Amino acid sequence: MGEYEWTAIGTTDVEVFRAQKRKVKEHWADELLRWKISLGDHYPSMRARIALRIAGLLPSGSADRDKKLVKEELERIKSNMGHPANREDIISAFDQGEEAIDITLLRCVSYDRTLALDIEAKSRHPQPLVKRRRKQAYSYPYATKSSRAQACMVLDVRTKRLCPADGSTSYTAPDIHAGRL
């Protein structure tokens, strides 16, 4: 409904992260663990750095070498072969200030008032849902244990009962398994 401009304005302080409730910290850690690389490399890079620190590979002493290691770890993460990192490892990295969450400012540049009013009007008077028809009973050939050679049984999807095609007595699954046909 609108167009927004975003600007990175900084990162969270260690104290701010530490002051969060446990549930919030776990949420951020879980988001970092399941973030898809196709959505950008920022958060997966964070996860890669944390995993490399745990493995003792970061810091390597060279910024260029660190970048190369992170890039290689990202490739391993894509193929589910990356170094392990869990929720507690990520929370610990934020608590110690090794990583920080970016703070982004969203500023509204334009707003489509006509579209917003149209959506509001349509939501006040939603179109009625189309009622779906009931499923029909399916007919499957079914061999019975009766003296009759083969009978055609119809499975009534609504009642979940097998009925002979001639319309006589219906049978439930326990009847069939017990051989009461």
C-alpha cells in the first residue's frame, strides 16, 4: 500500500540484547538458524562467523583470510555441511558482543490511499464463500470372502463404510478384517 525507504542506523548494544527476555533471544537465534541464504547473505554470514569461532577458525589473524573462511562456510551451509552452531551458541555470541542485530529505519516515501480504501471497503463486505460439493462415493472392485465370486463394493467417503453395489448391508473396516462378509 505504500513505498518505504530503509536505512541502516546502527546495531543493538550488548546491554540491549542482554536485557531482552529469554523468549526474544531464542526467537532471534532461531531466525538466524533457519534464515534462507537465498534471502541474502547477511544473517547466514553471522551464523557462519559464529560457527567458525566455535570451531576455533576465527579470528585467523587476517581480515582477508576471515572473509574467505566465511565465504567457504556459507557454501558449506548451503549444502548442509557447515560447522555446527545451535541456539545457545548464537545467544552467547550476541550476549558477548561478538555479533549484533542491525537496526533499520523504515521511512514512508509514498502511500496509495486509494488502494487502502478499496481494500478496507472490500473487507467490510466480503464476497460469500462458494460452497463446495460433497465428495461422491467411489467404486472400487473388491473381492469378498463370501461365497459370491467377486462383488463390486462402493466406498462411501462420507460414512467411511464399504457397501455392496447392489445396495444391501454395508460393512465397516473391522467387519472386513474379521472376515464377516
